[in-house]
Amino acid sequence: MSEKFTSNDSLTDWERLDNMTDEDIDVSDIPEITPEMFARAIVRRGLRPEPTKEQVTLRIDSDVLAWFRSQGRGYQTRINALLRAYMEAH
């Protein structure tokens, strides 16, 4: 198998990009940053991320787990959100 299936040659026009100015870059699809966005921002430069989750073993009825898994990716996050909603309600 000596056939080459991929190319290392870049198809990017690097010269054109090098000659672009800031004004040439189209940023029309980027939303404006609002003060509310800055208010929710957290600066953590140089710090280790805080562990916010803990791994546990939990017994759940197989049909309940199967239903959550059938919802696709993120089913554990959805289970956590439902448990949090229950916790906050009580």
C-alpha cells in the first residue's frame, strides 16, 4: 500500500491572507459582545479548573436508563439537570 491518499499541500491562499488588513476581515456573522456577556465571564488564567462534577455509581431502572440513552448525546447532562431541578424545588 504505497498509494498516497492525502496531500500535504495546503490549498490556502497564504499570500492573500498575509496581505489582508483588519478591515478586510468579514466579522458580520459574529454577535456583538454585550455588557451582560462580560458580567457573566469568569477569568481563570493560570488556575486549574474547578472540578464541578463527581463520578458516582447509581442504580437506575434499566428502562429509565435506556430511555435517557435513546435521547442521544448528553443524556447524563440531562439526568443531572433533572436531578438539580428536583433538588432546587425541594
